[in-house]
Amino acid sequence: MSNYPDLINISFNSVFIKDLFVPGIPGYSPQPSEPGYWVIMQGNNLILQPGETMPVLPFGELPEWLAASATPLTIGRWQGHPLRILMLDSNCTIPPQFLVEALNAVVQTMDNATLGIGGLARQALHWEQQSRFCSLCGGGTEPFSREWGRICSNCGAKQFPRISPCAIVLVKRGDEVLLVRNAAWPTGRYSLAAGFLNFGESLEDCAAREVREETGIEITDIRYVGSQSWPFPSQLMAGFVATYADGELVVDHSELEDARWFPVSALPTLPPTRSIARRIIDSFCR
């Protein structure tokens, strides 16, 4: 393991924000008493302002055009000032003086710290939306802990943020690697086989099953290499490398558009460098 590359410093992981962000007790603040920074989301889009060299988070009082859009949620302090987050409706028009940058843009223009706090806010807002009602009785919930726990006001059931674990795996066969393509991706892009953890599985079991189900390939020597927080909407991607063991390539077209063995010297269009998929490919296909 000591010879593995460092796969901690990946976009969306907290390493990029730990010196800038101090978490606080989440709380709604209809009329902020102190100017601060804003993470304004619209789906996967982050609303920014032009900076000296790259886009930055808006700072100050709640912009007037947002007054009736949503109630801000304060989640801590960013660079010493309150950090408030909110989600806009998809129909909300963004004024021209603001910039709209997708967290999953093909070409990224924001720095890793801004991208990281945007990803954290996206997951927090998703949790807030998903946790308003109790999954047992349907009653309304309210915060009960200093973090993100919520308790049902009717039956007392407690719930905490749900983060879905996924395995993503690079399979090598000599000087070739197995890459897959989803029809929803940009034209020509290929990436690594991946999928959600099932009941009773280890992450290694999950990696082997996903490769088998999607491509018919059996793998061995499955080795963990790193993980990434993935806010689309709230996953943890556990990365692995593995070796081809057996089987002929048979693509499951209910899951994939295509899957192929590519020589490492002639790889296709790959995911952006912010993803763990790309970091694994770049690290293990040299």
C-alpha cells in the first residue's frame, strides 16, 4: 500500500476546505444579522460572482433578488464569516452579474476550495430536502443534535444523513484496461465500472459484482486505493484497482452503452480530473 499514489487530495474531499471552513450548528436564519458568504445552488449549479482570477462565492447581505426564493441555512463559518446555503427553484432567473458554474462541468473554472464547499452544501441541501418527514410515520421532523440529526415530532424516530457507498474499479489485463460507457455521458467518454453497495456486501464484493454484471468479466487481486465524496447527490466513491481473472466481454446494455478493453497507450476521452475515476486512471495507467 505504501507504493500507492495519494488519492486523498481529490476535488470534493474536505482536504481543500478544512483550513477555510469551520462547521457550526445548522440553523435557519431568515434575517441574517452579520454579512457572510453564500453558497447558492440551483440543482447542480453553483451561483458565483466574478473574482480577480476566478469565480468566488458571493459575500454580503442576502441579495435582493433572492429575498423570496428560499430561507437560508447557516452551516458554519467560511474564512471567518458566516456561511449560508440555499437551494433555488429551477425556474429562478439568475441576474447577469452572477455566474452559473456546474459542479460537474466538463471544464472547471472555480478552484478546489470553492468546488469543495459547493459540493458539501449540495449534499447538505439534499439531506434537508429528504429529511423533512419521518420515514416511519410521515410526521414532521426537527433538528435534535448539534450536527445534522433530526427527530420525528410525532413518533420520536431519529435519523441522520444518508450517504450511499459505491465501489468504482479499474480492471487491468496486461497493458489493457477495461472501460465502460453510459449513454448519458458526453459523446465518446468512457470511465470505470461502478455501482452501489448491496446488502451484505463488502466494497470488494461490490466491485467484483458490478464488473461481472456490467461486462461479464471476473476479477481478482482487488485493492483499495482511495475514496472521494461525490455530491450527485450524496455518495462516497470507494476506489479500487483489480486484475482480470476470466471471462469474455459481454456488455449489459440495460446498464451500459458500451464496454471495451483499451490499450493504456490509446485511451479514449476520459472523465474530468476532479473525479476519482480519472485520478485512478491517471495514477495506474502510466
